[in-house]
Amino acid sequence: MTWSHFPYFALPAVLCWIAGAWFSIKERKAQTFAMTALGILIFFAYIIGMWISLDRPPLRTMGETRLWYSFFMPVAGLITWSRWRYRWILSFSTLMALVFVCINLFKPEIHSTTLMPALQSPWFAPHVIVYMFCYALFGAATCVALFLLVKKHTPQEHKTSSPQTLDLIDNLINVGLSFMTIGMLFGALWAKEAWGTYWAWDPKETWAAITWLCYLVYVHARLHRPTPARNRFCLWFLIFSFACLQMCWWGINYLPAAQGKSVHTYNMK
Amino acid sequence: MWNKPWSFKESALIGGGLLVVGTLLQLTIGAIDWSLLSAPINVILLVTYLLVLGVFYAMRKHIYFIAWSMTLHAAIPALLCGVAVTLLMGLTGWDEMLSAWPFVLIYIWLMSIVGLIAFDRILRLFRGPQVASSRLATFTSVLNHAGLFMAMVCGTLGNADMQRLHMTVKVGQPEWRAADADRQGLIQDLPIAIELHSFTIDEYPPQYTIIDNETGQVIQDAPWQIVQDTLFEYAAPRPESDSYVEWRSMGACTASHITALREVSGVTGGSEASKVEGWVSCGSFMFPYRALHLDERCSAVMPEREPKRYASEVTVYSEGGEKVDAVIEVNHPLEIEGWKIYQLSYDEALGRWSDTSVFELVRDPWLPWVYTGIYMLLAGALLTFFTSKKKISQL
Ligand code: HEM
């Protein structure tokens, strides 16, 4: 299995997800579940195939991490949908997954095939996979936040839908933040094993700390008695937090202040 | 402002005040020298800090500031200040921030709030009758706040007691001296000695790429397909010839005989003109690399092979008479008498023929406390995950 096989798996998977999203809007539960799950399985088969043919988990290059992101988006969407039955959540997750599939189709950045010794650790896969799942949840939460901010023009609807939708965001963020904390601490434990310090404030770690603090702000701000102004602050802050997350994920590869200092820019070699 | 009850504004002002005071301190007495905090000063500081927080907590009903510090009114702007100073560091890349007063004061304030909340939630665990679910929520809160407090405070204070030394060991020459990685390479005698038996690098199979003859840049979509015919892991160039022979001695390089086929519009060509064969090698410290000229535009080369594993076979002796045989690898440090020994480097000029291995030796007496904090945070995150499905009933 190589990247040249990617379209043959990605396109059917995306089509399944689109069908699932459409069925969920039509409130056809069995079909929604079946189509989305089928798409997830197809996509996962490709990941496993890559894993076997690369002889290592496909987690090293940006293209490979995007693979996991496109995989986890519908997974997170499906879990959220199963638990809370938001009709449009699968449309969001499909859209996000589609964006990342398209990036991988058109700009794959797939050069590296080997795994340097520092990355050969049992911590590696859980660290990155947990982070990707958290990014997917935060991505979904950000979409919902944008949706709320844009939608607010219709006052009656806003009043009725907003508190519940905010609860959805809260759930996504709470779960996402748990995963982010776990991913970050796995990273710290691993760094200790690999090079002797658990936290060195290298650019990637600094941005991870920023992102983590941002989502802590959100969680605490939402503990406070809600008012419309505070809700709006929270929604805007989520978007800001997601921007920080992008910086942490790939932005630092382009940030002048971070060049040549990070031990994390493996894909830049 | 400053009329009770205080809210966010007061907290924002305190944050701003800390930044101003921090800047003044920075300009007058200069940056913080963390190395001054080595034991026992850090222990005294920690005990004092905990006592002060404890006394503050006990007096919270009498001092308004303290009761207010434990509310979200204080916490949220404090967290925002934390975001702001860390963001500044992230955007500018100034590592000096870590010993800059404004940064550190903000973090002390954050940690003090977290510490007070931790005290409060711990005590709440033992207070009065409670329903199980709210006790679980309190317990989660303890894990989160107390775990963060422990990891941050112990990690910061313990940093000065952490020793990071670099030891360079040659095969057959036991070594017990090491250079301090943080303090200008100061040489120290250690209570442990390392004897290196062998150092090995395993490499990934060689790869072949096509480069531009003039610029040396990699050409991604070159119309050539490369087939490896023969591979010598250990080879030397045959004198006065273009070929290589197998040769297993110091300095041997990897060489392979390859055939390059030119793809003509999708079909792999068979005609003589579009087929080139010959030797390529990535070279070693003894032999130069060799490229295979394909046409006037490009050549095939073997980039330096990527390392898969570095390993040092060693015997470690301790002053206490202990003797341990071990293999030290990246991600597999050796632990002995409070020291952790990491594979750090080797003689890069010699590459896989290096007879030298460089180890990093780390001693971190505060580590168990930091780890306790980290594991509490991990447990807290798991509990948060399993208990966070609030308000579904409304839907
Ligand atoms: C591991 C990171 C953290 C998590 C997961 C977390 C989560 C929570 C949660 C769920 C609560 C509500 C439950 C309760 O009141 O006990 C809470 C309360 C609180 N947190 Fe955190 N927190 C974290 C870090 C912090 C930090 C860094 C601060 C520093 C400013 C802070 C300040 C507070 C305060 C002041 C409250 C009390 C709110 C109130 O009782 O009105 N927390 N936190």
C-alpha cells in the first residue's frame, strides 16, 4: 500500500460519510450509522495497509498525521451523534475530513519513509493518536462555534438553540481537553525517556502550553454563570484557541522565531 | 473598581500590576538565576510557600482578597495573563522569558490560585455527608488542581537540583568524568564509571534519489525508475575501476549496483538508450560518495542512510561496588543509583565506525514528586473524560 492507492480508499470513504451526513439530516438513524461506520472502516483499512507496508505507524510526516485527523473527524462526529443526536454534526465532521483528505490528495508531503531512533518508542503512537483525536474534537467544536456566531442574526432561534448547542460545545471541549492533557503528559513522559527532560519549552512545547491554557480558559469561563456577553466571549475565544492549536500543530514550521530550535520538526528535514 | 465584590477587573489589574512590578524587577535586579535555588534553598522555599498558602487558606474568611482569589473572577483573568505571557514567548522565541520576572510572577500567581483551590477541594473531600457523584467531582478537581500544582511547583523548584552531564567514552577506556551540560562544561568526578564494549548503528536499507546535476537538488518526479541489483552493506571501491568489492573493515561504505530505467510516457522503456547501470555509494569517512550519471540533466545518488538504532554495549560500575552489564539505546536509558544514563551521541565524523559513545547522565531527585503530579493529572483527565456528559437530559 502506498500513497498512490490513497484516492481509491479516500473517495469511497468520503462518499460514505457524505451519505451518512445526508441521512442524519433526514433523521434516518440506521442508514446514518451504517454509512458513516462503513466510511470509517474503509479509511481505517488504508491506514492499516500503510502501517503494514511502512513497517511503522504512519505518524511521522504531516501527511500521515492528517490521515489520522481525517479518520478521527468522522469518529468523533459519530460518537457525538450517537450520544446526543445532533443532526448536523456529521455534516461538519465530513466537511473537515474532506478538507484534510483534499490536502493529502493535492499536497501530500510524503517524502520520509523511515523512523529516526528517538521516534521509536511505545509512547509515540499513543501520544500522536490521542492528540489527533483531540484536534478533531476541537475542530468540531470550532465549527459549531462559528456556526453559532454566524447564525445569531435570527433572534428567536438563537435564544432557543444556543444554550443547548453551547452544551454540545462544552462536551466536545471537556472530552477534547482530557485527551489533550493525556497527549501532553504522554509527551512529557516520553521526552523524559528519550532525552532526559520532561519539559524543555522548545517551540512546539511552548505552543502546546499556550493551547492547553487557552482551553482551560474556556472550561473555567463556562463554569461561570452564563450571560449572552460571556457566551459570545467564549465562542470567540474558542476560535482564537483553535488558531493557537494550528500554530502548535504545523504553524511553527513556518514561524521564524521557532526555526532551528525545535526537536519536533522531524518532517522538515 | 476595588469596591466589593471584586470581579474580573480587579484580577486583570492585579495581572497588569504583576507585569509592571516584574518589569521593574527585571530592570533593576535582573533576571532570575534559577541555579541559586539548589538544595536546601528550594526545600525551604517550598515549605514556606506551602505554609503561607495554608495560612492564607485558613484566613480566607477574614481576608477578602483570599476568598476572592479562589473564585473564577480571579482565576479567568489570571489564566488569560498566563496565555498572554506564554504567547509572547511562543511568538518571539525568547527562552529568556523563563527567568524573566514578569513571566515568573504571573505563573506564581496562577499556581497560588491552583494551590488554594487544591487545599479547598482536598478538605472538602473529608467534609460532611455528600452524594457520591459530587464526591467524585470533588475528587476529580483535587486530581486536576493538586496534580498541576505538584508537577509545576516541584518541577520548577527541583530544576536547580537536576544534574545533566555529558560523558564521552571510548571503547576499552572506562570513564568516570563528565562535563556539566548546563554549567559551562565543568568537569566532575562521578560515583559511577562506564566501560564501553561496542557502539553500533543499525541503518535503514539504502534509498535512491535523483538529483539535478547542476544544483544538487532532489528531483521528485524524475522519469527514472531505479532497480537495485546488488547491495554491499560493507564495501570499498576497487582501485582504478568504477566498481566496488565487499570489504568488512573500518571505514567501509555502503555501495550498490543499480539499473535505472527511463519511463517513456508511462511505459518503462526497454531500449538501450533509456537504460543506465552502474554503482552508487553514500561514502564513508574514508571513501567519497559516488553518483551515477543518468543524462545531461540528472544523476542517481544514495543519500546517507538513515539510522534506525544506536546502541552502546556497556558495563557500568558504581562506587558501591555494583556492576551492571547493559545495552543503552535511544528510548532505553539505564537507571543506576539515582542516575539515568541516556544514549546521546557518538563520533559523527566516523559514523557507524565510531568507537566513541556520548552519554547523557541525569540525576533528578525531585522527579518522583513531579511524576506523582503528572500521574494525578492523567487520572484527573481520565475521570474528566468519563464523567463529562453534562446536561444531556435537557435535549
Ligand atoms: C488541569 C487543569 C485544570 C482543570 C482540568 C480544571 C478544571 C476545573 C473544574 C472542572 C472546576 C470545577 C469544579 C470545581 O469547582 O472543583 C474547576 C474549578 C476551578 N479552577 Fe480549575 N482546572 C484546571 C486548572 C486550573 C488553573 C490553572 C487555575 C488557575 C487559575 C484554576 C482555577 C480554578 C478555580 C479558581 C476554580 C473554582 C471555581 C469556583 O469554585 O467557582 N484551575 N477547575
